[in-house]
Amino acid sequence: MKKRVSATIDPETDKILDRLIEVGNYRNKSHIIEDAILLLSKEKNVKNKK
């Protein structure tokens, strides 16, 4: 089950998200943000502890 979170972004970042939805394989802004966090965690070698 997914958990709802809230984020505040500037207008330029919002435009980037809109463009990624138009040209990419993303369903919505949440999908992009989730993918970005996963990529960042891999880059920083952060382990998911459960």
C-alpha cells in the first residue's frame, strides 16, 4: 500500500514534471517523484531497511 506525502515545488520544477509526463513513460507527478527517489537512493547507495 502506498503512503500519501506532500511536497512544495517551484513553478519551474512543476513545468519540468509536466514535460516529463508528456514525453516520458510516467503516469503522473507522483510516479516521477517516486522514480527519482529510487534512482537517487541507488546513486547514494542507500539501503531500504524494513
